[in-house]
Amino acid sequence: MSDSKQSRHPVRVRNVRILRRVASEHGVAAVPDNAARKRVEKLGEDLLAVQLEESDAQAVRQALKDYQATFRTAEVSGEAEEPQRAERSEADENQREWKFSAVQLTYNGSHGGFVATDIGQLQDLFLRFTAFLNGLKLVLHAVGISATMERASVERVHLHAYLHLSKPFRKSGREALAAFVFEGIRPHVEPNRAHGNAFQGAVKFGHFYVFCDKKGSLCLG
């Protein structure tokens, strides 16, 4: 999004970035600065469904309140540009091209094993996840895969994976990332954007970030 577009609604952009910061800290899929209103509000709802520290929960509630207030102000002043902004956002999503040779995936669910407390159910979920990744290995020509399950909150877990590929992944359009859908869940996708000599170091760090044993780690693979 250009600087001119951002400057039209700096309050919205600022509050979306607050939500995105909290999302990144808790493994929740985020949205871009120019996401449609319903996507931003859905992100806020998803964050409040996670067991957050009170300071983070308060930040999310305040960011949502301030974000939504800009639309009420626009309605009073007679502005009518949000439908156009939403249409542009949808068009950008349909035309977006994905190209990477390494990628980190984060899966958040609100059903099944993702909200289980029984260790057997959690292990079954992780076994299904690693089997899914082994299938991706063949389809995407992956030469390295790391996976982990982490406790996102008392009531929920999330899954991380890092893959690096022998052939670049390159697709565009809304269904470009369909291969990464696991049990109906679309992941948050973070491509490795390093180039040249920095690429291999970034790949090693990506695998380490996923695979290292840290607070909340339940399963590693």
C-alpha cells in the first residue's frame, strides 16, 4: 500500500499494526494494513479468544475501539469510500503472487485437537500434521522440514512448520496457497525473503526458531 493511501486513514493503519503485533506474539494469522474492515474485526475477535495477558487484551480492545470509531466518524462526515477500499483489498488478494524457496507456516485452530487437553489427542494431532508435511515434501520438493506444536494458551495449541525447497514455489491468486491448508485451516504464511549469501543463514535460523525447545513446546519433529 502506498504512503498516500496510508495517510488517508493513519489511525486505522496504526491500530491494525497494534493488532498485528499481538497476533505475531501469539501465533495468530494477521492481516495487511489495508485489509477490509470485516477482516480486521475478525482478527480482533480471534485475538480476544486467545488467553492473552491483560495488557495485551486491553491493547486489542482499545485498538478495535479506535479502529471502529474512524468509520463512525466517516459516516457522520458523509464519506463513502470503505466499499471501494474493500474491493481494492479483495482485488489485491486475487492478484497477489507468492514466490519463495523457504517459508514458515503457523496454524491456529478452534476445534478438535487444537483445543484438546488430553496428551493422546495432542500427539495424534501432531502425527497427522507431520504426515501432512511429509506429503508436502513430495509435492513441493522440500529438502528440509521442521515442525513443532506449542501451547498458545491454557485452552489452545498452535502448530509451526518451516520448509526449504529445492525448487521455488511460485503461484498467484486466492487459491495459490491451497496446498498448505491442513484439516481446513489456512496457515499464516511468512516467506523467507533473504537473498544471496544471507539466504542460507535465514533458512538455518528459520528451522532453529521452529525446532528449538522453548516455553510452551509440546512436540518437536
